[in-house]
Amino acid sequence: MISFRLLHQSKKSRARAGIISTPHGDIETPTFVPVATQGAIKALVEDAAVRAGTQLIIANTFHLLFKPGVDILSAAGGLHQFMHWQRPLMTDSGGFQVFSLGFGMDHSLGKIDTRVEGDERRTLIDVSTQPRQIRITEEGVHFRSPMDGSEVLMTPESSIAAQQVIGADIMYAFDECTPPRTTRAYIEESLARTHRWEERSLAARTTAQAMFGIVQGSRYRDLRERSAQFVNDRAFAGFGIGGDLGESKAQSAEILSWVIPALDPTRPRHLLGIGHPEDIELMMRGGVDTFDCVSPTQLARRGIAFTPEGRIDLRNESARHAMKPIDARCACDTCVKYSRAYLAHLLRAGEINAYSHITLHNLTFMHRAVRDWREKILAGEI
């Protein structure tokens, strides 16, 4: 199991700093959690991730079910041993794929819906609607295997069984990550089903691994508060805050302000799938302990690097002649050793180590930014 120790609670905001203790080590919070979907942080070896400041990673149960498969993970002794990661590990339950392979794929939707159709946002999803590629039922979710196209049913019980084989220090109850542009009726039906799935998830656990419950409810305050109360009243070791998070950063902050006060402060809180640099202040002041996002690694593979002044595109012509590092204030190996011009050259030449260099920088940037916030929290500055 895990434990959480609160070190400081801000008197100026909901920001806080603490320590999550797990069987694979302590996690100083708040912290950013890189995504290792298939048991790897894309383009980066594990030692480099540690040098960047990574304390905890999150892998994806749905994808690991198919590649490499639970039989191989079981034979390896779990994902920690398989990928040689001897630090804390978290697994998503597969609930995000209910969104990403379902309505998210159907309508090209993200967790925050910023698109406008004329002057109004269109409602796309109602209670009678099913995604085209998957089927959601009371029993679970019927997916198509990415390997051979055969139908695969993921249930709360099968998700928990897989996460137990994976051996994560923190696993999640199975849920539906709801999409934007839904009717209230859809969210109410989905939320009730998710709560039943969460109870089934708890009943299915047979190990001492920690399990987090997930707060859903979309952009509706009463539903978010109802869900927060539901997971708070169950024997979860901590909480995930999931689903669609409104139409703007301001609405995301508002949703956090509804949820966080309803959660037991002695248990940790994780924000699922949100984590651009511009989101950090919102989350820190909102009281988030940990958060994950693919953006630092995904954008790195597109040649995008983070700086205190904003993002830069190393594919641009201007980068070809820039003999300075991405960020002269950064102590990562990429910034210490290489110029923007060299990284631009690697990208244009199709050299894959360009992705490793930029990924290392972006992760270092994220971890340093959150660490700076942690120091300010502990000093009582925010």
C-alpha cells in the first residue's frame, strides 16, 4: 500500500506539498508524472528520465494487455522488472481508451473542448449514442484488438486483474473518461455506471496494491461533487480527477475548486491527462499533488521545446542558425552540450536521437518548474 504525509498546506490557496510513500520509494509532491504508455517513456531510457527528475511514471493497462501481454509481464515478474524501473509506478485502468478510442476518435475531441461551431458549441453525444469503434455496456467496454481486430471485453474485473499482474504501486478503478459535447443526461448515466464499476473494481482487488478512485461528472458542479463524495466514502488510497475538464483553463480551475474540497486531505490527488507548462500554476494553486500528460514527450517528437518564454519550434529556419542552447538557464545534458542549430540539423537529417535530446530537455523543464512551485509552497510564498 501507500501512505501520504502532508508537509505544508498553503494559507493563500489550495496548494500543498507532501510525500507519498510507496513500496518502490518516496514521491515528493507536487510532481509531474511522465507517461510510459507501453512500459517506456518514448525516446528516453530510464536512467535519463531519472536524471531529468522523474519520480513516478504512469503506464497504460489497455495497451500493455496487447503488447507485450499479461502472460509475458507475469513471467517477467511485473512491469518494474520487465522495464528495469525500480521506482514508483502507476497504471491507468483503460478508462481513458473508452474516450480516446470511442467518442474522442469519432469527433476528434480532446479533454478540454476549445473548438467553436459558429457562436455555439454543438452537442454531439446523448444517451442513445454509442461510439463507432467500441461499445459501452453495463458489463464493460467492447474494444477491437489493435493486433488482429478481434473483439475484446474490458471489465472492472479484467482491468484490475491486469493491473495486479503489471504490479503498479498505484492502480486505478475502471471508469469511463467522458467526452466533451455531451448532454447532461449522458453524463448522469455514465457517472452512475462508473460508480458501479468502481465498486466492482474494489471488490475485484486481491493484492495490497493501492487503488485510486476516479472523480467524474464532466462540467456539472453537482455531478462532480456527487462523484467526489462517492469516491471519498470508499476505501480508495487516493483520488484521480478525470474526464472532460470544460471549455477553457478557467473552467478546469473551477472544476478543481468543486472537487478538491470534497476529498479527504489525508489522501493524495492526481489529475489525469492534463499537463502543459501553462497548466502548472492552475494545478498547483488548485491543490493537485500529481499529474500526468503526454505533451512534453509528444511535442518533443515534433521538434517543440519548452522554454520560460514559451515553446520554440526547432524545425523553423531560425533555429538552423542559432548557436545557443534551448535554454541557457537549463542544466540538462541537452542544453549543456548542444545548440539549437545542432538539434535543428538532427531533425532535418531524420536522426532519431533528436527526439531523445528534446524529450530530455522538456521533461527536465517540467520537473524543474514543478519543483520550483514545491519550494515556494514549502516556504509559504503561495
